Amino acid sequence: MIDYKAEYQKWLHSDAITEDERAELLSIAGDDKEIESRFYGPLEFGTAGLRGTMKMGLHQMNIYVIRWATQGFANVICAEGPAAMDKGVAICMDCRHHSMEFARAAAEVCAANGIHVRIFESLRPTPELSFAVRHYGCQAGINITASHNPKEYNGYKVYWSDGAQLPPHHADAIAKELENIDIFTGVKTMPFDEAKAAGRIELMGEETDNAFMENVMAMVNDRACVAKVADDFHVVYTPFHGCGWKLVPQALRDLGVKHLHCVPEQMVLDGSFPTVESPNPENPEGFYLAIALADQVGANFIIGTDPDSDRVGILVRGTDGRFIPVSGNQTGVLLADYLLGAMARNGKLPKNAVLLKTIVTTEMARRVAESHGVTCYDTFTGFKFMAEKKQQLESQGLGKVVFSYEESYGYMLGDYVRDKDAVTASLLLTEMAAWYQSRGMTLFDALQALYEKYGYYGEKTHNLVMPGLDGLEKMAVLMQSLRDVPPADIAGVAVTARTDYKDGTVTDCASGKVTASELKGSNVLRYALADGTVILVRPSGTEPKIKVYILTLGSDPKQRDENIAKYSQWALSLQK
Ligand SMILES: O=P(O)(O)OC[C@H]1O[C@H](O)[C@H](O)[C@@H](O)[C@@H]1O
């Protein structure tokens, strides 16, 4: 831990900051708790890079932290040699306040360090950044986005030459560099326009969109089914004020959707997200305008993408005519079943096809994959791990990954991106909805059919929110207490095996025998229960909360729901 009081004073008296920024810092003078929480240490690279609220401070997102992080990243890129510096970096930003300013600041630092920069002229979907890194053969990528977080946040995602976010050991190298760089005096920078005039910064725009969209549209499996239902197929779409606004509607229209209704209020780009509490498609409340529009136009299918358009959520009409949110687990299962079937029908399913999911994603996905003759592997949370696994399997000829997904509304498809991609996913989800409609089924019907075939799987994630420095402490105490006194039973059902993914051990609870788990090195605990339920506990890597995942299976919907209810009680009891 650094001396937060000294760090605060350093910032307060720095010549580098503006008078407004100094005033902001002065306004917290005397508030020791606030000073500590803003200055106790740097932000850490978590599940998806750096993320924090936009305030002055070391443990915050502001232009000084952006420049500093970029100097650290620039050192890592320069260490690869002149060829890597020429390959350069692609930079992207979302719709948030300050995203463009931060992106340009990152470009200025890279350029001053002799690294060639390609920066999007305006906001773009996150998957397009991953694509651009690969397409232009860049050494690295930077994305200024806090994805689906509330409006007060911003973030800094870093990518390497494969178009995937940096794995932890690589992110650690940046953190190590930062230890030796002074945040105010140790950063090289040059004016944007000067760097642009000198050819050190290039802009990306429509040409990159076109190249990306060519790849996206090549993923379509069945245009005919869309054409068949097009006259009665109404789709409602919302970008939640963010980056999906242009390319998602373009993709759906190109697919052949004739009746696409975009929620007008949420097509307005705005980092304040004025129509929603949270721009996260995981929260169904944000869909109220989309539902009203769908009712007005008679649509059965609603799609929403988050502000950087990497995650996507859908709602479908149930039998009673009301809209039901489909969870990320369920959407992934539906899409996996549809895609693997469609690829097989088209003769495009490779013999060694693989589906990737995370350890906290439903086991139903494995059942679906295996019933299509496809192998399913698990990774830790985060698309960097899925990208790594894809690379590892494909480079060794051990499998061809055709679909990767996480319960947190993220889907990665095709070979042209290495991150979750709500543009391609929206396209294929729409194709899937049309395909079922062409067979007289809604997606709700399709999901029920999958439950009947594979079993009544049910999932529920509880977020135990623990904000601030106290929260960090509480989270650590909770994880430690679960390690010190492992539960012998949960809600009266025996724990048969427990896995600690931190040290990679699996303990058989009856015999006490310890074996090695397949994955290792992440702060996650897993409990396998006697009734087949699995419960996992982990601190989130993007928000101040502990996540408790319940993955259960019932012999019928009633039993499934009862399981979820009883295990939920246990999950909630962890928040003292
Ligand atoms: O569970 P967390 O660590 O908060 O991460 C939740 C999600 O955050 C981001 O969206 C990442 O890109 C995902 O890979 C991750 O699943």
C-alpha cells in the first residue's frame, strides 16, 4: 500500500493539473476516507482491464491515469522492438463522457513513444477494435470503455496482436513498468494534430467498418428463413445510447429484416444514459421503452446491446403475451443449439468442432454441444481466457472453436474477433428467431423444447455488493472464511466435492482425498452438491461485489425453481 496522504499531496501540488482539478481535490481535503479510497494504490488490471469512476485520484479513471497506463503499455510494446512499434496500436472508444478525450490522450502518448497509431474517428463497437488489431496486423490495441457499467465509470482495455485482451501475466508486465514511471513527469506525449500531420496517427473510419461488416455478414447461415418470414417478422432493437447504434441495425437490415424498429430515445448517443438506471442488458428494467415499442408494433423479439456493443440481451414473448428476459445462460444455449444445427445442415460444422464456456456458465451448454458431437471446454471468466484457449486448441490441431460464450451476455463467433461481439451475436440471434418463426415457434417455445430434451437446468447469480475499501476487506474476509471453514452442506444438501481454483485443488468431501483441478490460478470456490447442483463463489473482477452462481437441475420446472430458491437463501446469507 502506498502512503495515500502523501500521494494526495503530490497530486494537489502538481503543476500538471488544471485549476478545476485542483478544486476537485481541495473539495475532499479533510475527508480522510475519501482520500484513502482515491489514493491508496493504482487501479488493477481485472477481468477486463482497468475500470473505475471518473474522478481525480490514482485509484480512479482520469486523463493522468490514462496517460500513465499508456506509457506503461508503450514501454511493453517498445520492448518488442522497432517492428512492433511500426505495427503499432489500434485505439477505440465508446460513447461515455471523456472517452474520446482519453482515447486521444492515449494516442498522443503512443505517438510520442514512436508507436504508430490507428484511432477510430468516432466511437465504435468493442469487437471492431479486436477486429482492427487483427485486420491491420497491429501489435496491440487500447479501448476506452467501461462497457455496461453505470455512467460514472470509465475503463481501459488492453489488447495484444491476436486481438484478445491481455492475459494476466502480460497485464502484470504493464503494472511492473508503472512502478517506475512518475504519473506526472514520467510520461511522453505530443500534440494530436502534430502527430497526425507527421503520419504517426492515422484515423480509421468507414473503410474499417466495411471490412468488419464483410466478415460479420459472412457468418449468416440461412437467409432464406429470414426472407420467408420477413413480412411478419418485427424486431425491436436498442443500443442503450451506445456504439451498437449504427452497425447492428445495418447488419439486421442486410440480413433481410424488413421491419426493424429501433428505440428512438435510446438511439441518441449519450454517455449519461438518460433513459436508464443502468445501460446493462442484464438488467431487464432498461428494456421498458423497447417493450412499449414492441407492443405498439407487434414485435415478438427484442434485442439490446450495451454501450460498447460487446454484450447483448434479448427478450421474447411468453405464452401469455408478456415479454420475458432470456438470461445469458439461456441465450447461449439457444444459440449454440441453433448454430451447431445450422452449421451441420450447411455442411460447415468442422469434425473437431469445439464450444467454449466459462466455469460459471450452465452445464446445459455442455449437454447441447455434446449432443451435436461437439466438445465443450471450460475457462475462467473473461474472453481473454477463451481467446487463449481457442488459440491453444487451434494451433495444436486439437479442435476448431466455433462458439464461445459466458453467462454474462457475451458471445464470440467466427475467427475475425477475439472478444465478445454483440454485432455478430445480434445478427445470428435474429436469424435464429426468424428460423424458429419460419417453423411456427417463438424463441420461448424453442427454449421450452430444449428443457424438455436436455433437462430442467436453472441458474441464478447473486451479487453481494461490497463497495469501497471496507468492501474489499469484507470480500477478502468472506473468501477466507469459506476456505477456513468449508460448508459441509448447503441448505441441508451435502457438499460432495469442493474445488479451490486458487491453488487448483479438488477435495472429495467423503474421503478427504485431494486431487488437482483442470484449471488453476483464480480466486474462485466451487461446491458440488449431492443433488447435482453446483455453486460457485468469486469476487467480481469488474465491480465491487462477490458473485455467487447457482447452477442447478431439477426433474421438472417446479423442482428447479425450489432448488434455486433454497440455494439463494444460502447465497444471500453470506452478505452479513
Ligand atoms: O464477473 P466479472 O469479473 O465482473 O466479469 C463480468 C464480465 O465483465 C466483462 O463484461 C468481461 O468482458 C466479461 O468477460 C466478464 O464475464
